[in-house]
Amino acid sequence: MIDQYQFKTLPFYNQASYIWAEGTYLATRQEDGHKINLYQLKDFFAEIWYHQSQEHIFKIRTFTSKKCLEAYLDLMVLD
């Protein structure tokens, strides 16, 4: 697996493909008419943002801060 800095050098759609292939899906949330899927990768998290009405990706955001996970806390079920 690559790290966050290597990931950011990938072309946009290669980033999405990498997330789908190597990431672990964690949750989906809604915000301002967008669907946002959260994935965990090697040492960072990634969000894939979709235009809900058109179902196409318009943004990929990466982060390492646990603070950014707060938006997902109510959505996750831990066994």
C-alpha cells in the first residue's frame, strides 16, 4: 500500500480506483445533497464525494485526523 503523500500524486480517477481496490469501506453519510463514502487505507482515511443526483465523483478528500471522523460516529456500528 502507498502512503497519503504518494496517493495524492495519483491522477483523480486512479485515486478512486485505488480506494476501491485497497481501502476498507467504513460508512456513508449525507451532506448538502452529497453522498460521502468513508474508507480506511494504510495510514489515512479517504472520503469519496458523489453528486447525489448524478452519482458521479466530484471530490476525494484524505485525512489522518481522528477529529474528521466525528461526522461518522452516529453512523458506525461496532461489534
